[in-house]
Amino acid sequence: GNSVTQMEGPVTLSEEAFLTINCTYTATGYPSLFWYVQYPGEGLQLLLKATKADDKGSNKGFEATYRKETTSFHLEKGSVQVSDSAVYFCALTRPNTNAGKSTFGDGTTLTVKP
Amino acid sequence: EPEVTQTPSHQVTQMGQEVILRCVPISNHLYFYWYRQILGQKVEFLVSFYNNEISEKSEIFDDQFSVERPDGSNFTLKIRSTKLEDSAMYFCASLTDGTYGYTFGSGTRLTVV
């Protein structure tokens, strides 16, 4: 079946540090890949997405590239801010479906200190 | 920006009681989902709903759970007889196409005592 494996947290960084949160997946075919963010006390928000190999999703300074050869979708940001402190979820939607369920990773908690 | 609205934001109920969690998806979306999240971590799929019927459900979604879209606007999740382990955040989501990603509601925190 489909699965998503995320880098274990928690991750603690100083402001302006470089961020990488690793995400790898297992799926047959070509799933769509997503990163969602959950700020404290809030719901999940779509952060970025990529729907085919070599696509790069980007939003709010975050980027992730769909790597079919390594089945990865690592999240990166060049300079994190305190306001980026949140839980980040990598997810995939089952391939070859118009709108199937998504499979989520376990989430990675990021804390950015001033 | 269109939103998915969930009510109530927090529900406390006694074990064995029925609860109904309500969601208003984005109006032009076609696919609707319920997910739950225990302890602020793992997000678990419960059920998907399309064209007025369940399209997929997980093992969690047993006979105690049901969903309906009674009026073309609201999308509800009912738990008939709640258990302690049903305590979680329940998120409703909707989308128009699987490549766009979900729009989630802000969630209902269900506490079963």
C-alpha cells in the first residue's frame, strides 16, 4: 500500500537557519505530493504541492521538489522565522484517482527560537 | 478565500452518547472527507464521500460512524455511541480535484469522558 515516511522530530532551529524536513514515499504510479502545515491550535493548511516528477512546489519561502528516482519530497526553507514554528505533514494522494484519500506522514514538529 | 467551516469547535460528551460533528464544505467542491488526529500528531483517514455516497472508508469507520449530506450544504459525521478512544480532533476536508490538495476545516475537538 501507499505510505509516507517523514523525518522524526522534533526539530529545533535558530532564526535564519536553513531547514530541511525529509519525506519519502512508497506508491505505485505517480501520486500527487503535498506538504501541509499545522500551526499551534489550528487546523491543517496546504503549504505546497507537486503533481508530477521534477515539479517544484513553493510557497512562503518553502520549497519541495518531486523526485521520482529517490521517491522523495523534502521540504526546505533557506531562512526560518519564529513564525514558522508548527507541525509539518507530508502527504500523498493515491495515483490514478481523481480525488482519493490522502496518506499522511506522522508529522514533524518544528520550533524556531529567536 | 473560500473556507471549510466546522462546528462546534469543541465538544465534550459522555461515553455512550451520540455526537454529530458538522461541516460546511466549499460550495463548488465535489469530494468530502473526514480525518481525525489524535494527540496532535498522526492524521488518519476516516471516510470519503462523493455523489451522495461513501466512496471509501477506513477500518476506523465502523458501524458506530455514519456520514450524510442532508441538504446539499452541510456534511455531518455521526458517532452513535462514543468511546473514550474516540477523543480526537476531527477534521473535515473538501476538494474539487485530487491534484489541488485539500482545504481543511479548523477542526472539532471531541472529548469523551
